[in-house]
Amino acid sequence: MPEISDQELALLSGSKKVLDKMLNNPKTKYQAEQLIKTNYPEAQTTVDRAAPFINRMNAIEQKLDKYMGDNANRDIDQRLNGEFDALRRQHYTEEGIESIKKLMVEKRISSPLDAAKIWQHDHPPTPIEPSVFQPDSWGFNSADGADDDMKLLWANEDRWADKEAGRALADYRRVQRRGEE
């Protein structure tokens, strides 16, 4: 065994204490290991031993993030498709739904139902104006014309009712026969 002086022993013991203190302190351990790695690249540090586990955890985290993102997108797609289907059940046309989609993009509205309400508010239905060619009256008490039914109604309402009931019954039977074929 080689001999060392007391002074060298004290220096080596002090250096070991300093190095142990730096490596055992969580605040300085990383920097101390990095300094050792810089001077001795073959030395194994805590980071080197943990690298396979860290890489595996990072891969799992990326897969989980992708899955969560895909799942969130799927939920959003299902909600949107459900709301568009609800609009179709309310008799919106495909052209109307396209208009609502454009409004959603322009106004950044996330719900098709809310966008439909805004679209309806901005585009109220136009009332249908009465035609100028329609008659001004129902034509009651005017047995002047060529309509035999009207003449019969004013002449004998019971015979007219019997005739109309017969017509309705014949129509009903005709519809029933078509349904059986």
C-alpha cells in the first residue's frame, strides 16, 4: 500500500466531504454530476440511469395526450352532428344548414342550435301577401252559377249531405283497395 502524507490525506478527505455534500444535496446534485460528466464522459450519472425510464414515460405521455385529444375531438364531432341532426328534424334544408355553418365560422359560434337562433333572428320569414286573383268572398248565398252541387245545397241540404257522404265513402273505399294491393 502506498504511503501518503497526513497533509494529502486531509486534502483528499476534505475533497471527498465536499463532493459527498454536493452529490447528496438535491439542489446541487444535478450540477455536480454534470461537471463530473464533462470531465469524465464515461461516468454514470443519475440522469444516465433514469434516461430509459424518462424516455418511456415521455412516450406514454405523448400517447395519452394524443388519445385525449382524439377523444375530445370525437366528442365535439358527435355533439355537432347531433345538433345538426336536430336542425334537420326541425325541417332545415341542407342549404339552410350550410348558411348556419358559415355563420358559425364568421361569428365563432360553437353551437349549431345557437347559430340557428341567430340566423332566424337575422332572417325573419317574409309574410305571404294575398293574391289579387282570389275571390273576395266565400260565395255563400250565390246560387247563380253553373255548380250543380251548390244548387243542390241551397235547394235541399239533406240530399246534398247524402251525396257528399256517398262521395267520401267511395274515396275511402278506393284508398283502402290501394292499400291492400
